[in-house]
Amino acid sequence: RLRVSSALASPIAVVRLSAMAACASDLMPLTRETASSIELESGLAEPPRSRASPPRWARVALAACAVAVAAALALLAQRAAGSSAAPPPAPTSVATGHVVGLAEDGRPRTPQDGSGNGTRKKPHVVLILADDYGWGNLGVHRHFNRTEDQKQAQAEVHTPNLDHLVRHGVLLERHYAYKICSPSRSSLQSGRLAVHVNTVNTGVTYWNLGDNVSGFAGIPRNMTGIAQKMKEGGYKTHMVGKWDAGMATPQHTPLGRGYDTWLGYFQHANDYWNEGMPLASTGNLDICENRFVDFSLYNETYRGPVTKAIRKELGCEMCPGHLQIPNIKSQVNATGCNQLHNGSFSNYCLSDSCYEEAMFNHRALDIIQSHDTSHPLFLFYSFHLLHTPLQVPESYLSQLDRLVEESGGRPIDSANRRLYAAMVLYMDTMVGNLVAALEDRDMYRDTLIVFMADNGGPVYEPGSANNHPLKGGKYSDWEGGVRTNAFVSGGYVPEDRLGKAFEGVISIADWYPTLCTIAGVDYFDFEANATNHYLFQHGLPTLPPVDGRPQWDNIVSGANGRPDPFHLSERALLHWPFKLVTAKQEYSFYQGELFPNCTTVMEYSENGPLFADMKIFGASMKLSTNETVQDQLTLTSDCGDGCLYNVLEDPEEHEDLSSDPSYADIRSRLLQTLKDMNRGIFSPDRGSATLQACLVGADLGGFYGPFVDSETFYAGLEPLSSQQQRVRDKVKSDITGLNASLDRIPEATKEEFVANHGIKPGGSTLDSCLPHI
């Protein structure tokens, strides 16, 4: 009964739509009951946001439909590959023998169905996400100290709290995420593989007026977030830190995704000291000229910018003095001292308590200390650390230098490596504070701590992470780009698993169904499913189902829950233990024990690796117009139709098996599987940058926030002072003029701006050799 648009009419899409149409036909009465309206008048109207839980018979029917769709897709993939072989068996739990994630009646399983912890009460859950964390920057991954460089690396990496949690938890050695920030975070919050929710770092100001569901940055509007599911399970839900999963509408915010409270920022990064958007934070300059601050507090009674009064409540007594000017260079240096020196502000240095991560930690500790323990707590702690810009309190640089010396190491020779190492030390300290607070409230014994990173460490200038001994880094599909630091710990972990390593494959998307299972709620996305009827009718991309898998049984028992093909990206596939990597891959190199170092610093300008994803007003700024030079400066290699590795035997991806005749069949099958899977990538038109985002930001006093359907969203804001109004009017005039020029003569406007502000491709080389070497 559902019309298939020509845009979706690929063979896989037709099979999927046909199967779902049959399900929709059978369940149409249910859809009408649970949605306020499914007949919307235009693409700009908001589709239904159903909250009611369907009856049990309907859930079973929906699960059966999902199985039918999966079977149809598997059959089509086999036929497309010309193979008559049976599909790989569904992963099973060693502990129960059941198909992973389903109880005997076909429903997603809850803890009472046998998920490893029986009928234990629901634990508190502290979900910690580190940003851009290098594999070799975690203490437990620095195993050896035989050589001088190995001893030096151990002396520089100080993560005592994280290492302690690993020793009293389970190290997840095959945890995979997407290769860049926003897709991984969208995956975590939605329960979909990144290829089925978001594969791009789209600017938060983007909007496609023709698609009011998926036509924005981040997670589509009508996908259910993990916090919404945890609330269904009786949890109190809170978040601090980086969001990076959408901003355009109130539904895109953490509050719209189910968090009771949130303190943090929306974009890939901001300044750690004044929360502005210098070019060094993300490498992107938006159509608002990065003029605004990205720092907000949202709760039941207040939804708006973090003001001076709120900063004071968070422990910061000083005003950072941010100016609403085109934000090319950071207005403060790495340790928080004013560096504009233009007379606008007197010289100052911000105190440690004004460091953004200090305020996040202050808020998180307050949440734990005030929590009513009669309800389970779900706290999502999303670090800005260790993303650029590389900034940290001076006190932690001094502490790091002392620890390196006490450990028998030499002074660190690279300024950026020293900054990154101090930031790691700071992050570790903040995690220690959380654990101490949980112990003080006698909550730790009933807590599950889940720690992970959103991608591999960035190894370009100025990212300065180190993924040794893995190959590559952020932006690549090599293990160094997608295999991340991760572990579980806390009193909820069974005693017989403490101190063990789990080698089963886990996706960052798997935490959605895993936590739903622990919370005792279905992880099927009823809201997205109801919205798909509307999307079918209007010829818009439909929302893929949750395809993460519950993994707690596997972590407890040691079973591999992903032995079948795992779609890492449009260019990579993992079918354990074989991994296929195709096409060009940036940052294809091994960093060594100590990276960056004085040798690499001296070679950056000629040999890279330099940052390749700089964008000015949405347009990419290449390092070179010569493709060969571009590849050289990004240390890019080309796998063409496919490099093949056995990552069980060769985790560092040294030996390419693609030319070995004995692996020809495996490579051929993986290539066909990747081709088939790529037909199902979710890639909606997310639109373009819109001036409305800037105008709303100016009205907020110079802060980023929702700008579509947001008229009644903001609450508790004080009116702007007369001085703030004058600044607002000036900013609006400047940005409106800029955007008019971009509409008329885009290339000339960009070139003039770049020249006037001295912007260089890849950014200015920030690293340097330290003088004491």
C-alpha cells in the first residue's frame, strides 16, 4: 500500500519497503492509536512523536516484521553476490544458548530473560565518552618497557584511575566506532550503525526545508534516543559535555533526546577557556563567522546560555571576556591567559576552576551527590578532552613534568605532545573524582561504568594523539582510526570477570540495546517506525531500525556477538577475523612509541601529516590543488578495490593478503558484501547553512542553540542589556551582509575573507620543539 519513490527504488530498498509495507498494513490500527496524526499536510510539519507503548501482541508482531525484513535483505545480498551459501549463523550467547538479543518469544530480552545478571536490581549507569583518545595514550596499552623509547612512553602516559578501573573491570579490546566524531556520537545515542544514522560531520547551522525529519545535522528528528529509553526504565537521566548529534530543533538537543538536564556544547569542539569557536577547535568556519559561544545549560526551568551567574555556580568566579568577532585565532592561550592585547580587555589569566572540564566535573559531582538513590541514575559524561584545541591548566603541565621526571623519563620534546599528555592526566583525574563521589554515596557497588572513545586518536597536526602500535588514526578506517579504548567497570560487573579482557567485537551502536536490556525496556524504536509511514507517503528517506546488538551476555560469557559482516563505513567491512579496507585512506602510517616529536615537527610543512578537513563557509579548503601533493601531506595510501587483513593474527595491519591467491575468494565475498551493504547507507539531504541559525544566536546574546521551531523552547533568560542589544544589532548586520555576499559572489567572498584573516590550508603549524631539549 505504500508508494516507493524513485529515489529509494534500489533492489534492497524495494525488498525492505515491501516487507515493511506488509507489516504496516497489518499494524495500521496500532499506528493510528499510538500516533496523534500520521496524515501530515506538508514536509515542514512535524511528524508524529508517539510516546505510548504498544500492547505486547503488537511488539511481537513488529519483532516478526523486523526478522522478515532482515531475512529478505540477507536473501537479496546472497543473490546479488551470486552465492548459494547459507548466511552466517546468528550470534549466540555461550551463557544461554539463545540468539543474542532475543528471548524465546522473539522480543528483545530484558535482564529477567537471562542477560547475565539475572534479577539483580537495575544498576546506576555512568557512561563515559572520551573524545579523540589515542590507543597508545592509555596506560594499559603501554605494555612494554624494554627499549628507551618504551620506557619514555610509559613515563609520559599517566592514567592511574583509568588503569585501576580496567584492573577491576573488563577491558574491551575489540571495540569499534566510526572514524570521526559526530557519526560515532549519533550511533551511540540512536543505536544504529553510523552508516544507518549519520556518516558526516555536518555543520549545526544546516537545514533542508524539504525534509523536516532528516534534513539537519546529526540524528534525524524522530529517532528515539538512549536517554528516552532509560527514562522508560525508571532512570533519572543527566548529561554533561559534548553533544555533537544535532542542534537545529529542540528535539535535536539532549533534552529532546530524553536527558532531564544537560550542561555542555553542541559542536565538535569549542575553546576550553571561553567556550568560543576558534578555527583551531574544529578547523571549520561557519557562516556566523564562528562569532558565538557554544556553552548551554538546559533543564526543566532554564534553557539557555551559560551566563556569568551560572559559571559562578559552577565554580568559576571570573568572566572569560569573549568578543563576538570573527573567531579565527583563540582569544586565550593554551593555559587560559588573554592573548588579544587589543585594549578590549585587560590582561588576565583564568583560574583552573574556569577550565570547561572543571565546570563539567563540578556539575557531574553535584548530580551524583544530590541523586535520590531510590531511583537508578543514568549519567552520560561526554568529555571535550582530548579534542583540539590543545589547552589545559598550567598546574597540570607542571604536574605532568614532575611525574615524567619521577618516572625516570626525559622532558617531553614536543610542545603538543606535552599538552596532550597533560590533558590525558586531567581527564584521568576527573574520572577519579566521579568514582570517589560514587563511593562516598555508597553507589559504586551498584554502578556499571562504561568507558569508550568516539574514534581513534587524531595523528595530524595539531591533533597530537598516538595510536601505537596500531596503524593510522582519526579519519581513516585503519585500526588506529576505528578501534577505540574501551572498558566496563564498577560493582555491577561480575566478580569472576574482573581483570579480564574481552576479545569479542563490539560496536559503539551496541550500547543502546545493551543498556536498554539492562534497564528492562524494549530497544525497538516505535517512534521512528511510526514516522516511516509519513516518510513513505512524502517520498523522503525512511529511518532505519536499531541495528545495535545487546552485548552484556557476551561480555559476561566471552562470546563474540558480531561474527558476521560488520559495516564499519562505506569503505571498510569487518567479517571476523578478516577486514576489508578500500579506496584512499588518509593518515596511513605508524606513529611509533613517541609521537609527535622534534623530527616530525620539523617535517610537517613538507611531509605532513596535516589536517585535511578544513572548511570555510562550508567549502573544503584543500592543502594543495595537486592531488599527489595533497596525498603526500596527508600520508594517504590507496587500497583501490580492497586491501585484506586478518586482524586477529595481524592487528597492526602489516600484511595485506589481497594479492595472495589463497585468500581470493574471501576478498571477493567481502567486496560483494560491502557493495551490497553500501546500497543501504542512510544519506539524506541535510541541506545547507542557513542565516536563521546566526540570527537566533545573536538574539541569544551570542550563543549557539536551536533555531527551527524554537520560539517557545528557551526559558528563564534575562533580557539583553542595552549594550548587549547594540552588539546584537551590529553582529546581525555584519553577518547578514556577509551572507548576502556569499549568495552573490561566493568564491570571491571566501577568497577575500581567507586573505584578510591570513588563513592557511591545514591551519597554522602549532607544534614546536621545546627549548630544554
